Amino acid sequence: MIAFNLERINKELPSGVKLVAVSKFHPFEAILEAYNEGQRAFGENRPQEFAAKAVQLPQDIEWHFIGHLQTNKLKLVLPYAYLVESIDTLHLLEAVNNWGEKNGKVISVLLEVHIGAEETKQGFTPSEVKAVLQMTGEFPYVRFRGLMGMASHTDDEDAVAADFAGIKSLFDECRGLFPTLDGFDQLSIGMSDDWPIAVRHGSTEVRIGTAIFGNREY
Ligand SMILES: *Cc1c(COP(=O)(O)O)cnc(C)c1O
């Protein structure tokens, strides 16, 4: 089933849009099944689980951290992270930069944007995003790669499209305002239920869990 799902999604996904397979709550075997189909980018949202999988699974996996990150959990995540997609406070950003300095690693991040969706209280507002990007010089151990966001959790496709259009226009605005920001080119939008809409709104990366691995057991 995993192989079938991956093939179907990959067939529809435009080339140039990266698929991150969100494997949270799923066992190692499920990840290996996807890996054996050629999938290399995986996303996890809990630090302990992230670290355990990163240590024990094949070392050429590209691990994306997509969950809420507390500063006392950095050592579980940052050594293994290819990209931390869920930077949602200045406090976290400072802690990540300090960890990077101590450990000699530049950490690639996305800023999580709070865009309209009532359910997700996490993330920077659009004006906060611009304020943070104004001060990137203060974070030499952080590489700002772009933005991550979630649309409102609703069946109303127009509302979802409006959310994605909003984050895309913020992304474009930031790229215009900060043209010297090296590598700020990633827009991570789109999940199982809404990724085709996200792709129509300029997504460069989709984070898909359920549509690949099935329902999660909590
Ligand atoms: C769980 C999760 C996803 C994947 O959700 P699905 O609906 O299962 O595709 C994507 N992004 C984030 C931030 C998540 O926590």
C-alpha cells in the first residue's frame, strides 16, 4: 500500500516539488518500505522519536523536523536535522543559533507562519516574519531557507486556497525585501488533504503523512 501510495503521489507531483513523507507515529518498517521505493526525505514531529529513527535508520535519509520544538530538546533534533521547519519563536531561534555555535553546525530552518488558521496558534505573524528576516545577521549559525505553513483545517477549498495564497505572497514579498538572503527559496505548504491546492500556489515542498502511510494510531 505504501509503495502504491507513493507512486500515485509522485506521478501527480510536479518535478521540482519535494515530497517529505511524514512518518510520525509509524514504525521503522513503514519507513523502510518507503525507503526501498526510493523515498529519502522523511518528517517527524516528536524529538525523541525523531532521534531514535535518525540514529537507527539508514544514514542517507534526509530528516525534516516539523513539530513544536522546546529548547531543552535541541540535542535530540539538531544533530540529525537536515531542515528544522517549525521555528516559531525568537526564543527558539536564539537557542538554535547558540547550539549551532557550540557544536559547529549551521542549522537550516524554515520559519513557521501563522496564517489565518484558527486551530494552529503556533508560528510567526507575517509582520513578525519580516522583522525576524531583518535581523538574520544576529544568527550566523542559522541558515534561513524559507517558510512553512498550514492552511485552515476545513473542507472549504476556497478558504484553503486563500490561506496558501497569503503565505505565497508573504514568501514572494520576503524574497523581494531580502534579496541577499542566500538560499531563501523553500515554501513548505501542503499536506495529505490539501497538497494539490498548495502546489497550485507555489509550494516547493509538500509534507504528506496519512496519504502515504495511512491513519496514525495515537
Ligand atoms: C502531521 C503533519 C503533517 C502531515 O499530515 P497528513 O495530514 O497526515 O498528511 C504535515 N505537516 C505537519 C506540520 C504535521 O504535523
